[in-house]
Amino acid sequence: MRKRIFRNLFLSAFVAAVLMGGAVTLIQYRSFESRIFGELAAECGYVEAGLSCASDEETYLSALPVSNRVTLVASDGTVLFDSTTDAAMLENHLSRPEIAEALQSGTGSSARYSDTELTRNLYYAKRLSDGRVLRVATTQSSVLGTIGNLLPTALLVLLALAIASLLYSRFASERIVSPINALDLDRPLGNVSYDELAPLLTRMERQRREISDRLAALSEKQREFAAVTENMREGLLLLDGSGCLMTINSSAAQTFGVDPASVIGNHILALDRSVTLQHALESAGSSGSGETTLRRSARTYQLLASAVRDGGKQVGTVVLILDITEKTAAEQSRKEFTANVSHELKTPLTSISGYAEIMRDGVARPGDMRRFAGKICEESAHLLSLIEDIIRLSQLDEQSSLPDMEQIDLRSVCEEVCARLRPQAEKAGVSMTVRCERAAVRGIPKILEEMVQNLVDNAIKYNRPGGSVDVSLSAKSGRAVLIVSDTGIGISEEHQARVFERFYRVEKSRSKQIGGTGLGLSIVKHGAEVHGAIMRLESQPGRGTRVTLEFPAVRRTRGV
């Protein structure tokens, strides 16, 4: 404001001074011109008087001691004499304004600018008694020429005017602005200033109070909004109309691995450049909402985008990010389980149906009937075992319909299972070592037996001829620790995290040969969860596998 006032004052003062100087100069110039025409008329009278007395006009005119140009013109416009130029070289002057006017009215005058110089020629003509015309002329600088001659002085004057205007404008602007600069905007009504500012200050005070109240309300709402969004498990992004981040909560920042303060104001593509995200945002812009699945750092997220519109125009986008990793994994596991159950149930049923049809149609020979019946019994037993395992897994998943837990000696369970499987080990050429101490656990006997059965059975099945299986049970600090190790084929690292999944087989061809339902280790895993046991798997391909189950400590009771 001060600069604007200073600039306007300076320009006003300077322009006023220049205009005043120009007006004075023009008036003086016109006054000087009138005086020159008067002098030319007087000089013309002197020359006329001399001509009337001179015996030789040309000699008289040539000897005139005047600095002005003197010209004698006949009544027909022929130049008879000129003091500066040979008369014979001059054209007829009848058309000259001052000559024509003098022939008509007795006297005439005119002024003409030079075509090549910044000068102005002034002419005064008078008709003589014999009809001839006497003309006297002089040269005067034009306005531009006069200014050019006075240029150094004019520049000095202009500089002086500029400096004076500058000093005055600075002083005046500071005097005008200083009360305004001294205004206390926090207390508009407490200022002593120009009376003209009183309405403005009153409105400022009213607006200050309104703004203060609104800011307080906005701050409160912002605190509430921040408290809600920062405690959300879901990620939240708020984008403006151009797709730049306005808000990102801590969950979303953690999902994308960024610092919230460093990405505010950046475009959403700075967080993630995936095509799926762009499609979801485009869908939100066109139809109002968009949805996609985003995968980051082994996690799966569902991204929901909703457009925010104002008067039909999109002014922003709200993006909600939901972690659906567990849900996706459960859905995938369910699909795989359904597919595997269908396959595992279909295989024995197909075999049973095939043998039964052959026997029903009488195609089988009498000698094969016993063998076919044996196959049907074998597949039926496998099918029954599979169904029992599935039911058992379902019970362990839901932890419903389970018998009550009781305190038992795990050593008796281990020794009984190992004794039952020893013939199977001997048939496979695998030696078995059992070293069990008395160890009390609180659990369900049937499930504990199945857990030990599955671990030892797998150790025998996936072993090699001449290999060994070691079963050890010890009590450490009141905790029962069961370790089943073998020298079999082992499990590679990429399969170790999945061997406890339902129907998962590392080598499907080998699993087909040795049989089994593919649910054994799943039962072990879910059984351990039911009993609160810690399970660890250690394995190396070609060197064997070691499974450890560590049960919670229980108080020993009499007889255990």
C-alpha cells in the first residue's frame, strides 16, 4: 500500500510539474512569436521608407544592414530581389500565402516549418504604392527545436523536479501509511486512526470474532477427525480433485511404507503406481465408486474408492484400505480343501464303484471275487479313515464336540503307539528307538494318540531302507517335550511352511505309493493348538526331519 501511495503521489507531482512547465514554455513561445511579427512589420516599414527615397533600389536593398531576409516581388509574383538568393533562381511567389494576402488586403503574414531542420520561417509582406510587394522574413526555432536547444537545461530541471517529487512523495506516503501500519489487528476497535477507517475497523472486529469462533470449531472437529482416523485399523486416504493427498492416516502410511508428512500434497501415484489402483480411481471418478485388490509385502488389501462430488463436479476422493490377508488366505484354503476333499473322496469311491459293478454284472471270474472284495474293503477302510480325519479336523477347528481334558501320562501313549507301529517299521527296514520318561500332560487321550501316531507313521513312511526313527519324551521344568526325528528324505525349506496344510503333499507321486490321507500333519498342528503345545519343525533334504512338541506344565497327581 505504501508503495502504491508513494508511486501515485510521485507521478502526480512530477506530471503536474512537467505539464506546468510545458504550458509556460508554450505561452512564452507564442508571445515571442507575436513580438517577432511586430518587429518584422516595423522593419518592413523602414525598408519601404528607404525605397521611396532611393535612386537605385537594388543597390539600396543590397546595402541594407539587416540580418533578416528581404524580398521584393512584382505584382505578378515574379521575384525582383532577394537578399539571400539570386532572384532569377527563385520560382514565382504569387501563390505564397503572405504575398497573396498582401496583394489583396495590403499586408500579409505566414509561418512555415522547414522540411529538413527544426526551424520555423516567419514572413511579413506589405504591398507598395506601385503594386509591388515587399516581404521581410526571419527564422525562428520550432517548439521541438527550442526544446532541443534547451535540452540540457530542461533535463536538469526535470531531474530537480523528479528529486523534489520523490522526496515529497516519500514523506507524504509515510505520513499517510504510518497510522495504518500501526493498527493493532488483534484489537481493531482499540486503534486511533483516520475517521474514515472506523467502519472498516468495526467490520474487522466482527469478522475477527467470527473467524476466531469458526477456527475453534474447526480445530475441535479436526482433533476429533484425527483421533478417529489415527485409531482406525483400516487405511484412509483423502484426495483432492486433482488426485493429490490431503490426508493419510498411520495405517495407510504403514501399508505403503511412507512418512505421512513427506507425502501430503503429492499425487497418489507417489504412493503406488499399480494399474489396479489407477483403474479403481478412474472408476470412482466415472461411476462414483471403485474397488480393487492390492498386494504389498505379502499382504492383501481391499481398496474401496468413493468420489466426493459438489454440484455434480468431483472435488475429491475417499479411499479406504482393508487388510483382507487372513480372509483371502482362509478363502483360498477353503477352496483348496474343497477341491482336495472332492478328489480324495472320489478316488476310493471310484475304485469301490468299479469293483462293485464288475461283481454285479458277473464279469469277474469266481477266483477273482475274493480279491475284488478285498479291494473294496481296503478302499472302504481308506475312505472311512479319510472321513474320520476330516471330522476330527472339523472338531479341532471349531473346538466343539470335544471330550473333556484329563491329566494323563504321555509316556504310555507314546510307548503304545510305537509298539503298534514297530512291525510297520521293520517291514520298511527302518529301526526304531524309543526313549520316554514319565511326563504328565493335560489333554484328550484320543487326540494325543492320533498326534503321536501321525508323527511316528510319517517318520517311518518317508524314511529310507536302513534308516532310523527316534522317539524321545522328557520332562523339562514340568513341561513334557516330545521329539520325533528320522533320517528320511527330509523337507525342503520352501515346503516346510505348508506341510501342515490339509492334503498338502511335498511329493505327490511318493505319497500315492505309500498311501495316507494327507491330513496327518494337519491333525498334529490343530491338536497342538487345542492342547496349547508349541510345535517346531526342523528338516533338511536328504538328512531327515525333526518335529518337537512342547506341552504346557501341569501339576502331577498321585499315580502319574
